[in-house]
Amino acid sequence: MPDPITYLPDADALLLRAPHALVAFGGWVDAGSGGTGGVRHLISSMHARKLAEIDPEDFYSFTDTRPLVAVTGPGERSVHWPGGEFHGAIIEPSSDAAHDLLLFVAPEPNLKWRAFASLMLDGLQHFGVQSVICIGSIFGAVPHRGEVRMTGWANEPRLREVLERNNVTFTNYEGPTGFVTVLLAEAQTRGLPAAAVFGFAPNYIQGVPNPRVSHALLKMVSSMTGIPLQLAELDRAGRSLTRQVDRLLVDQPQLREQVERMLNMMSMSEPESRAEAEPESEEQRGGPALDPNVELPSPQAVVSELEEFLKQLRQQDRGPTDGEGQ
């Protein structure tokens, strides 16, 4: 039986210095690709080297998490299977950082969560990780500008202290959960320090990548690990998204009024209580990127998503129309 983790031939040649692991999963808690977008940005911008991958066969239902096909030439196609990949990133020697990064990104597994968590941690510990930080994002009653609100938890006092110092609200949610909770529980049984941090994305901007949330999450990671990260491009992308939404709302006063009304209505229930309870899987529908590292939605995509969301909200407010439900 083949090993479910495949290590590349030169994987151990990359000497990572007491690395911290940064991981993100698509699906349950990845609103606006806040978590996966942040990790993929680092993989690209830091020229991280792929070190290993997990065979997806036992962990994914391919009718739910479908493989992707790409055209490779005239009459030629290739299939990209969903799965987890480990990437190593060396921090600039000129910095004061004493640690490197091990990056992991994958769709949330559909099957055998405990086995996947154990296998994944085997891979992380193969490279000597000192801690595991999971990042993600959830939709909430928050505006598209201002400080990104965050919630999270940790299995170690030092990490909890860092979260508290950075105004991360500790979640007290109980109920159905995602894979991240299972992963952190397995890390705790191994005595491996671990934390999860989730940023809130505006509930009225769905279906498009939100680099503003990714930027805020990676700033938090830098604070937690002491590793300096170059985030200027993500910051610019986030500011550009904010300006796009601002222009849309200025040009459409009625839409702006509806957004403000929705925020006031939704803010009566704290978003932290829904941090894990709402499965918000979404397709990444966006416009052209600012550069290969950052995907930014087009204004047309933002308009479409805003109007569709508010249309649904108005229908809910009115209730069934004449003849409905009979």
C-alpha cells in the first residue's frame, strides 16, 4: 500500500529553521478566500518550495470536492486533484527572525477527519514545526472598511496571551464544527502548540476574494510568530477593494441605505456566535488580479454580488408573496 504522504526527492535538502506551520482550508471557514488566499499569497510571493503532498484518494469525495481540468495544449488536458500540499518558505537571512515557515493549504477533507489530521501533523512534524497556526474567515455583520474583527482560540497559554493582546475575541461557540477544531484537538494530544484565528468578512460581499481579510490575518500571524512578512501588495489590494465598494455605494444611494440597514439589523446578534456554525463554501469568482500573487474582484463582480444578496434580503423581509406557500 503506497504511503499517503509523498515527500519530494529533495524535500529534506531545504533546511527550515525551527519552522512555524501556517495552514488554511477551503470550505467551511474560508469566506472570501481569506485563509487560503493568505497562504497562497505567501507561497507565491515568498517563492516557497513544494516539499510534500497528501494523496487525496481516501479523504475526498470527488463528487463534492471535484478535481479541476486544464488545457495543456491542442487536444490535450490534465487533471488537478484536490489535496493537501506542504511548502517550505525561507525567511530573509538579513531579518532577525529565528524561524522559517511551513505552509499547508487544502480543501477541507470530506472523509476520515481524524486520519487526515493525524497524517497532516505527521507531515508537519517531519519538518520539525514548533507550532501550528490555522487561519480562516467567516461572514459576519461587519462593514467593508475599518479594522478587521477576529475570533479564535489556542491550546497554549502563550498563544492565548498573544491573541488577547491583539484584541482577538475568544469564541465560546458550541455545536457542529469544522476540520480545524479536529486538527487542533489532535495537536493538543501531541503536545504541539496550536491556534486558530478567523477574520470576519462583510456579509454583503460574497463570492469574491477579499484580500483585506487575508492581509489582516497574515499581520496577526506575523505578530504571533515574530516572522516579518512582506504584505504591501495585499494591503494595496484590500484598499482597492474598499474603494470599489465605496464608489458603488456612493453611486447608488438606495443600495447604500439598504447595506446600512442590513448592518444595523444583523449587528444585534454577535457574529462570534456563528463563527463555526455557518458553512460558507464559495467559488472564487473574481476579476483580474493586481499581480500574480493577489486576486482582486472586478467592480462588476462586486456589484452583482451586492445586488443579489440584497435582493434575497428584501424577499426575506417581505415574506411569501400572494399565492406562495399555498
